[in-house]
Amino acid sequence: NPLMLRQGEDVLRKLLESGFQCFFVGGCVRDELMDRPIHDMDIATSASPEQVISLFERTVPTGIQHGTVTVLMEDYQFEVTTFRKESSYADHRRPLSVQFVDDITEDLQRRDFTMNAIARDINGVLMDPFHGREDIEAGLIRCVGNASERFDEDALRMMRGIRFASIFGFRPVKSMWRGLLAGRDKLSYIAMERIRAELERIVLGPHPLRGLALLDRSGLLHYTKVPVPSINDIRKDLLETLGKIQGNEPEVRWSLLIQGLGIQGDEASRIMKAWTFSNAVAQGTAEIVQFDEAWTEAKVRPHNEEELRRVWTTLQVRFGKSVTEKWLERQAILLEGCNGDHGGANDSKVSSLEMTRLWHESLSVHRVQDLAVSGNEVLLITGKPGGPWLGKLMKQWLLSVALGDLPNDKDILLEQAKAVVNRDER
Ligand code: ATP
Ligand code: MG
């Protein structure tokens, strides 16, 4: 992005003119070296936060105690951070104090990985004391300094390392991996939101299987506050599919992860919530998993087609239209995933998916609102006060109509309502 670069260089120029050292640092330098799109540009400088504030017209003191000031330029903003080092860390997650320094090398030394510890000056000259460029070229994730110590200082770095490995398709070097195995239990000190944010980037990234395999091999997720039950029976096909889908409903992706990790449907919502997902996403994910489990279980028992249709329709009414459609979408993606396979097994899966889709599309009622009578009409004709009985009755109707056992006809339904109320009163 030439405009962002130009405005970033304007920031550097201004700092240089006032006699300060300054560099682009971190992700933007790394991404440029990797030919990846750059979303923001961070700047490191010898100027103090106060000096930065007085030098630029529009600034925000974003994290002034850590030395960070946001400088607002015409179209872009830049985080400008004073060179600093960090000393003694509390609880394996944050530095107790930061100390401003006047040397970029010291600043680079506090950074997590060699690829993130490169500075670039206004002329494009790199400061790369830890040989991050070589590691980028070789596709390696290496800590700056001693891996065990760096993970002990801040345990989130382990998740970041796996996230970078996953997104870039890089490999952790041996020392990094050994440090990670030695320090993995410290992940329990890290807030779940931050772990989840990394997990989310792994799962939504281009090679989720890579990150998940590293998570699995490291056992890292066992040391969160929400240990996953068991990754033994990992379902590779589900996880591999994750890597192929982009832009789908997040619940579809999370349902693949949950089942891929061997987590059962009745555990799914609890785990998703503990991972700090919203109730809606947790619930939506769990329902896709539960739908899938129930359908898979129903199919192993011998059924003729009519029996299967009834089972399917019952599930569809129980879980509702949106969950059913997400499950269908997921099933189609999974099938696409094994397109390369040959033989009848796949054909039968395709025809079974087509069959369920047909059942779904031919369903005349998906929710109680689709019934020929409303709740109010039922209350009027029965003269009975509303209550849980009404919802129950309408759900029952929905299922019977969906199954084809009852016509969706106003008179018939109202007759039934009267009969039910009379029976209950007797
Ligand atoms: P991206 O923004 O694509 O996630 P990034 O490398 O820019 O990647 P940020 O979280 O934006 O990551 O951090 C900016 C820089 O700050 C990093 O490149 C790294 O040098 C440093 N950094 C970030 N988090 C840590 C950490 N936990 N420990 C050490 N250094 C870190
Ligand atoms: Mg960044």
C-alpha cells in the first residue's frame, strides 16, 4: 500500500529531522519481506512519548505507560513506541516494568521471534541482529534468545508461535519446540480471550491443520483453563476440511474443530463458552454437532427410506431451519473435500446428501409460524389462558405436519385444539 507507506515515511522523516532515531518494526517489516499484504505499520523511535506528542499535530496516548503513542496522519494511523526493554515479568504474562532505552537493538531483543525482530529504516536498510531474514527465508520460527526463558516471561508467545507457524506454513526450530514443551504448563496463566484470539486466527487461517497438529503435538491446549477432553481420536478429515473453507458461517468451522478434537455435542457448548465465545456462537456450534451426532447415530441402525425420512424430519423440527441448513452446507463441504476419492462409498454419501436436501426443501413447515393457525387463534377458540401448554401443542403440530401425519389446515388444527383442551379438562 503505497499511500500508507508514504504517510509512514512522513512520520519517520519528521522524527529524523528532529534528531531522533526511528524505524519501521515488527509485523510490517516481516510481512514486506514475505511479500504479504501489510495491514498496519508500527514504528519504534528513540523519542520519548512526550516528544512524539509534541512533534505531531494529532496523537492519541494509546499506551503511554508502555511508551506507545498513536500518530494520526491524513489517512492512516501509526503506533509509535519508544525503544524499550522489559524487565521481570509477573505471572508469566506481562512485564512488571518497562524501561526506555536509546538503542534499537535492545528494543528488538525484547521481541518474541526473530522474524518479528527486524527494523527497517526510511531508506529500506534493515537492522536484523537476530538474523530474522534468514529464518523467514528458511521458513523457521525461532525465539529471540533462550526459548524457555522467553516463554516463561510471557506464555502467550507459545500460542503466537504456533499461530505464525500455522498461518505462514513455517516450522518451529528444535530449540523453540523444546522451550515450548518445557513451558507449556504456563499457558494456564494466560486469559482465555487471548488464547482464543490466537486459536481463532489458526482456525480461520489458510493452513489450520498445521497449527492444530502443532497444538496437538505440544499438548498446549491441555494447559488452558479449559482443557480439551481428549485429542486422541482426532478426526483428520474434519480438520482437513477446515483448511479448505473460507468465508463460511463461523459456527460451521467451529463445529468441524469441536468434532475434529473429539469433543461430544453435549460438551460443545460448555467448552465454546469457556473459550469465551458468545452464547450465540457456542449454542449454534453445539447444535450443528448435536444434529450431526443424532443423524449419524440414526443412520447406523437399519432403516427403510420412509423411516429415515421421519428421523430426519424429527431432527429438523427439533433443531430448526438454520441449524439444518448449516449442517447441509457443512456436509456439502465435507463431500467436496473427498472429491478425489473413488468408489461407491462416496457416491452413496452424495446421494444421501441429496436425499436429505430434498427432504429439507420439500418440507412445507419449518417453524411454528408456518402453521396455518397462530397461538392467538388457539387461545381465542379454546378460551384457555396461555401457558407452556400452548408452545408444546404447537411444537407437536409442527412435527406432525412436517412428518405428513397431519394436514396444515386451519379448521383441523383448531378442532384438535378444542379436543386437547376438553380432554385435559376432563
Ligand atoms: P500481526 O499484527 O500480523 O498479528 P505482528 O507481528 O504485527 O503480527 P503484533 O501483535 O501486532 O504482531 O505485535 C507487533 C510486534 O510486537 C511483533 O512483531 C513483535 O515484535 C512484538 N510483540 C508482540 N507481542 C509480543 C509478545 N507477546 N512478546 C514479545 N514481543 C511481542
Ligand atoms: Mg501487528
